[in-house]
Amino acid sequence: MNQAGTAPDRRTYQFDEFLVDPVRRVLLRGGEPVTVTPKALSILLVLLERPGEVVDKAELFQKVWPDTRVTEANLTQNVSFLRKALGERADQRRYVLTIPGQGYSFVGTVVV
């Protein structure tokens, strides 16, 4: 309990067999940890905050790399790592959708 008498924010995100715990910074699949890079997990967390919405590239850069200048290739590579961790194939985008010229959207059904 915090000073206001309510439980601390222990929000988790669940989609299909995955569970994401932003406090512990873990991605679980069927209760087992999934290997994912810290930046790829950060991207996933930003997308999960606004499922179904387009998160533009500038916002992802600002939230994932706030004090570092990186190229679009860094973002693309980390999204690729994330898709691999989620078991997505090139011909199947169940979770992370690229919105050409804009950014990315989490398109899976999320339970908070």
C-alpha cells in the first residue's frame, strides 16, 4: 500500500500467451521468460500503452532513446528483434504493425 492507501501500480499487459510486467521489465510466454533486448522491450511497452493507435517514430525515439541520437535503422532493428521474440513471421503481423512513413501500432488484443 502507498500513502494514499491504495496498492502501487502493478499494471501488467497480457495478450494471447504473453504477459509483460513493466515494473520487473520482463516478457513472459506461457509463464516462461522470453529473451528480448532492453530497447525492444521498451518499444513494446510504449506500444502497449496505446494499443491500436499509431505511435510515430519521433515519439519512439524520444521515449526509448531520450538522451541518445540514433538512426532509423536502430529503431527498425529493434522492432525486428521484438517481432522475433513475439514469434512473428514476415508474412504475418499479429502484434506489431508498421505504418509506412509514420510509425508502429500494436494491433493485438491487450488486457491490462
